[in-house]
Amino acid sequence: MKNQRRDIIARGTVMWDFIRRESVFVIAAVAALVPAFFNPPSIRWLEAIDFRTLALLFSLMGVSEGLKVSGLFDAAAGMLMKRASDMRMLSLMLVAVVFFASMLFTNDVSLIMFVPFSMMLLDRERADESYMIKLVVLETIAANLGSMTTPVGNPQNLYICSFFGVSAGDFFRTILPYSVASALLILISFRLFLWKRGDVEKETRKVRRMDKHRTAIYLAFLLLAMLSVFRVISWQVLFIAELAFMLAFDRKILRRIDCILLMTFVAFFIFSENLRSIEAVRNLISSPMKDHPIAVSAAVSQIISNVPAAILLSSFTDSFEGVLIGTDIGGLGTPIASLASLISLKFYFRRTEGRKGMYIVFFLMLDFALLAILALFSMVIS
């Protein structure tokens, strides 16, 4: 009897740990199943899954993990410290590297690599806690806005390009004005909140040597992924080539790929299909999406995050521009508007000396201010 009790408690603990660790997947799975009352399981669930987007996401996760293991990000961090002359320059370089890295390695990966590194550096420099909050929040904004610049920068761009068959010219013509405006807003925010002088201690830690061979291979796969997004090469070719390479030569990278994230996207696809099957939801969304696609996409992103918002709303318009711009700038706002924002929040909230209330207040204040400015910008140039 006691052994049975112990087994039940152990299983319950394991399950609770999984729910806490993979809360986004659990919420997405529950959300996908709840509307199933209106749309029972059928072949339509399978048809709703965009396997092209899943394959591209798999390939990009493989690239990101391969470049992490290759030492590319460690080398970049070491280079930053060698070039930083004072606190102002160090902070600017940290924000800038997140902004540009997110264009190629996704907003999530950029924050995972550089937010803990930034907090470690500021702790060593004995920076004020308020300064650290401002830097982490600005890095988060930089990741969310920088990632909009390329189709591989964030998952919703991947999906939108796949769903609408967007060409490279149309994509960059649509998004580059917002990327440039975002860069200017980040620089202004930096000048307002992180304009601090003070010398910094030069980085003395030994940075492991970069594996140039592995780096070159995964950068080549990144280039192939970009070509696949714009349908220059088949996504099946990319997926099979990268999977075959990892199975033959780099299985540890294959084991590091986040399969739960892929399952989360499957749940998003089913959730969106089930919602679209509800007539009241279709009626609620259809008309506003025709008249104000950017505003609706940004608003829905605040509630269900920008990735499921893109999946849900793409079926209600024939034009990709509104969904693309709305979900990209809609990554600003609430912490759940972009799943990448939750990464930074989790990293900061782990600090025993962290000031969680101040973090949330500053995050919401700056995010919504920049979202409002970019929304006005969209009205001006549209």
C-alpha cells in the first residue's frame, strides 16, 4: 500500500513538473481540445496542420542548436567584451547583438543566449537592479522587433510566408519600413533609459574555440532554410538533407531539438481550425479583419500570442500584409503577446534579488508605448 502511494506521489510530481516546465504546450493542447465540441476530430484536423511550417521550424531549431554547440555564440560574447569600453557601449552592443541575431537565429534563441549573459555581466559590474531591468526589457523588445525583419526570425513569419506563398520581394518591401522604424525606436529608448557612463572590467574568462567546420555546415543549412521559405528549393529537400546529416554525423543536435515546441504548433493549428469552425467566431472576426487587419492581428496577439493569432487570422484575409505587420508589432504589449517575452521574464524572475513588480511595470509601459507608436506609423504609411 505504501509503495503504491509512493508511486502515485512520484507520478504526480513528475506530471506537475512537466506541466510547469511545458506550460505553453499544456495550455495550447487544452485550448485545442476545448472547441472540439463544435468540430469533432476528423480529417480536417490533419489537414489543418501545416507540415511545411513544422519542417522549416525543425530545420531552424537544428541550425540554432548546431550553432550553439559550435561555439559561435560564445565567440560573439567574447568579442563583445573585448570591444566594450564602458557601460554605455557594453549595453548598446548587447541590445544591438540581440536585435541583429534575432533576424537569423530567432527571437527565442537570441534571448536564451544573451539575457543570462547580460545579467551575469551586470552583476559583475554591480549595476543597479533598475538598470538591469531596463536592459533585459530592451533586449526583449529588440529580439521581438528585430526578428520581424526576416522570414526565419520568428515562427509567425514562417507560417505567413508558407500560407500565402509570399515572395522575397513582397516580404521585405512590406516589413523593412517597420524594421527601420523599430531600430530607431530602440535607439531612442536606449538613449532615454540606458545612457549610463562608467568603465567596465574587461572579460577575462577563456572562451572555447569555435568549431569552424560545424559552424559552416549549419550556416549553410540556414541559407538553405531561407531559400526554402521563398520556395527556391523544396522544404522536403531541406528537411531530409538536414535530418540525414544529423542522423549520420551529429545525433546529439537531433536530441537537443525541442519536440514539445513542435507539438505546441500542432496544437496551435488544431486550436485555430476548431475556432474557425465556430460560426460566432467567424462572424466576429471576418468583418474587422477586412477593414482593420493590422489592428485586429495586434489585438488578438495580446490575448493568445502572435503565433496562434497568425495561424487563426490568416484564413480571414486574402492579403498577407495586415496579418504579418499586425502579429509582428503585436509581439509588443502583454508578456504573452510573444512567447519570447516569457523567456526573458522567466530568466529575470529566477533572481532572488529581482524586483518583479518593477520589471512588469517597466515592461508594460515601454512595450505598449512602442506598440502605439508603430500602430500610428502603420496608419501613416498605409
